[in-house]
Amino acid sequence: MDFLQTLGLGPEEFGVSTGQNWLPSEGPWISSSSPVDGKRIGQVRSADRASYEAAMKTATDAFQVWRQVPAPRRGEIVRQMGDALRIKKDALGRLVSYEMGKSLQEGWGEVQEMIDICDFAVGLSRQLNGLTMHSERPAHRMYEQYHPLGIVGIISAFNFPVAVWSWNTMLAWVCGDVCVWKPSEKTPLCSIACQKIISEVLRNNELPEGISVVINGGREVGEWLTADTRVPLISATGSTRMGKEVASVVGQRLGRSLLELGGNNAIIITPDADLDIAIPAAVFGAVGTAGQRCTTTRRLIIHTSIYDSMKQKLVKAYGQIRIGDPLNPNHHMGPLIDAGAVEQYLHSIEACKQQGGKFLLEGGVLHGTGFESGCYVKPCIAEVRSDMPIVQHETFAPILYLMTYETLEEALAIQNGVPQGLSSAIMTLNLREAEQFLSVSGSDCGIANVNIGTSGAEIGGAFGGEKETGGGRESGSDAWKVYMRRQTNTVNYGRNLPLAQGIRFDL
């Protein structure tokens, strides 16, 4: 395929890189097969302990150099990375689509997110501002400043194989950190392609090895990274179960963790909703990336007065969804990532039925021409009760649950009554309803939208959620602060030594 050649990818790749150098390893091979057609794309050699240690030593050494580079200069390097990504956007987007299975539009969109965060980081490189404050002591000045943390460890998930890494790295790099990336073993070639693009920029600027490190491998590599005291911050994206394990290990060594975990996102549809907006928002939110986004719409909470009408419109809209090869731009939805995901999808459908759910649109695995990989499934819609156990869980698949409400207070209680707290939305043209949804007694999620869906966040706002979503914030706003250490400075420019709080200490 042409896009593999454009990205410089061969059938076999080293999986550990410190930039220009690709380190030999005796670790097992990771095979990458596309869920699109079941064909093997290539294989990547995973890390062993020796190559891991060599990579970490290189990162440690690189930090001593990189942190001394002025922040605006670091921003200039990131600007060049953005330009390099622009050149490779088409090819990298196609690889994301083919290796992960999301639609080509979404693959291109993911690379655009990388470019956007580069642009954001360039501006940020001149705005790493601290505060100044008045001292209670005469002839004293107080201020705060931010310094780089060191090595930032990034553990990313398959569903956004390149964008989430870039959210972390571009901000961390302008902050003066170096980054070590443990990508998902389900999408290893995306990480190799990114490293090849980035390493060329670093090489052209004569910067040291170790600013950008990739360490491919399985669970054990994540465990090495999480337990490594040389890594002050671990940013981990994945399941709530995984996040709890990461938080426990990092907490034991008093490190920092930035967690982006599960979502169980809902849209409240009120009688004052504009259904011409609500329907496409709900459908894209539910079937985009085949339901494998952490911000996927999983629950629709619909007012009883419009419930029947909404059901009919949803069923009609689902009838227009085109499923197939995601590299075909005419298709809305591609496959699930692998056979394990299909099994979870089928298990959730059966659990929903056993718990009393009624399916308006039945699910199932698609077979026949174009569906040979066995990973294509039907998006389905079920009528449920909000207290059913299956509704409390995140199913990484295109299953949409419908439920009703009478009052907005009831709708908010249903929306907030799950363990996760990532993204939420309300569809209404009623100002009071919108403001109540956004108020302190409204949505308890990290993201709360009005008249847009739950997925499709922009990089300008901090991304993350509460409760079992982990509490982390990535990307825009002031999320950069997590990648730095804050230092309070007090300068005495007088001839005496007055003590704080008026304490006297006479000698």
C-alpha cells in the first residue's frame, strides 16, 4: 500500500527507538493485522529489559540538554513537527484508519488533532507564566515559576493511536520534558510511523537522542514504565481497571499520574430540543469509531413526550449508516478492533436481553463480501431501564441505550448515576434548562455540552473527566501545568531579615 511506503514502513520494524536510533531487542514480535480485511500489515519487535534500560538511559541524558533549551526555541521545534505532520497527514491518516479500523474521515481528523496541538503548543511556549504576589515582609519579592518535570511516560490506547500521544508530547516538549511512549500493542505501526516523522525533525535540528522515545511491547513494558522512579509523571489512557493499577503503583512511589479512563456518556433530549441537530449528534456519537471512543454516546435520556418520535427518527437514521471498508470515504463505520472486541459486544447484547432490555435494532456480526475479517458488527439500539447493571458499564461497541425521564432533575440524576464522568450533553433551546445542566447541580462530567454531542472535543479545552474517568486533564487550557513542577521563590533585597508571621528570633 502506498501510504506504508510514504511513511517508510517495512514488513518488519524495530519497536524501540530513541529518535534516530532503533535499538535491537530479544523481545517477542508483535504482529499487526488490520481489522479492515484481516491481513497482516507487519510486525514489530517489542522491548526486552536491556533495550528498555538503554532507551531510558538515553532519555535521562537527553533531559539534561533539552531542559536548557529556551522554551520559545522548543516551541519552534514543535512547529516544525506540525509542518512535518501536515506533509504526511494523508498517509498517516490512512494508516490510522487501516490499522485501527476507524473511518478515513476520522483517521484524517486524528492527524489534524496532532497538527492542532502542535499549533497550540507553539503559542504556549511563550506563555509558561507564573504569578507574582506581595510579600508581608518589607523589601521582599515573591513569585512562582514552573520548571520541567523530567521524563513523561505515556501509555496510550488503540482507539486514538496517535492523537492522545501528541496531546501529551507536544505540551510536555515545550515544557522542557522528554517523553517515553508505550503505545498499544494493537496499533504498533502507528507509533513507528510517528517516531520516524518526529525523529527527522530532531535530527535536522541537531538535537540529542532521547527527547522522543518509543518502547513497544505488552503489559510488562507498561509495568516497567509505571514502576520506574526515573519517571515522575505517567499519563495513561485506557480502561478504569488499568487506571486503578497504574494509580496504585505510581502512588506507592509518590509519583504523579494523569489518567484518562472510561466513559459512559449520555445525551439528554428535552421537549425543546432541535431534533435536526439532536439526531445526527446522537448517531455520530454512538457509531463513530464503531463505538470505540471514550466519548462515545452510550445513553440517550429522552423526555417521555417526544420518546416515540425520537425512536422512529433514530431507527430511520440508523438505516442510512453505511458499514464497510473504512478507507472508502463513503462508509460511516468500520470494524471493531479485533475478535476480542466482537466477543465483548455480543456478550453485552446478551446481558442486556437477560436484564430485560428490548432491542429496537438487533445487533450481530456481519458476514459476506467485504466483511471477511469477522470484526464488522451492526450498530444496535436497546430500550432499557437506567438501573440495569449493563447500563452502568462502558461497552466499547456501537450499542445505544434509550431511557425516558419526566423532569430535568430526574434526567440529571440518571445521567450522573453511573461510575464514570467523562462527557455529557443536553439538547435544548430552553435557556433555563441549558444553564441548569451547566450549573453546580447539573452535569458531574468533565465535559458538558449544549446542542452538540458527547464526542469530538477540540484541543483548545482541557480534556478529561471525573469519578472513575480518573480526573486527568490533557490537551488545551492550562493542562500544561501537570507536566511541570511549580516553585515558589522569595527574594530578600533588604538589609534585614524579618521573619514571616512577625516571628522574632534575636541573637
